[in-house]
Amino acid sequence: MNFGNFTTKMMMEIRHIHTSKPELVSVFGFGSFFRTDTPSDCDLLLVVKDDSSDLGKLHAELSSVFLILGKRISIDFDLTILTEKEHARKPLLEHKNLIPISQLA
């Protein structure tokens, strides 16, 4: 897999977002950003706790935070957000190729 586009700064920023949002359980990368040198965006899977309250608000907050980060580091993030139960069902075609970026210990 190609991680050439995934910078240390981006990793640190994503981990900071993870630690600042207690509802966020894991962050995974997938798609062309991790496979090629010419990606159009960075696909991320965000896994949130099943018991998170107001998932709509949480989705909006995470989308906003990643929009701001993307503008700052000049990359568009394409987010997929799943609860833990949804993630356990492995609904994504790319599920077997997920790249762990940040996970709870």
C-alpha cells in the first residue's frame, strides 16, 4: 500500500481530532489516497460509539472539523461515519483494506 500522501502532520491532526471527540472510537483510511500517488480526495471511515447521543449533530461536527482540517492542509476528506454495530457488519466494499489511523487502546 502507498502511504506517500499520508503525512505525519495529517496523522497528528487526525489523532488530535480523535482524542478531542470522546464519541469517536476509531479512524480508518481507505481508497485511492492510500493506493496511488494521484488521489482526488482522502476517504476516511469514522467509527462512533453506539450510544452516542444525537448522531446527526455528531456527524455535522465531525464533518465541519474535517472540512476545516482539509482546507488547512489542502486535501478534501470524504467521510463515512458508522456506529460500532454498523462497522462490525463490515458494510463497505473496502472493509478488508481499511488502514488503522487512530483507535482507542
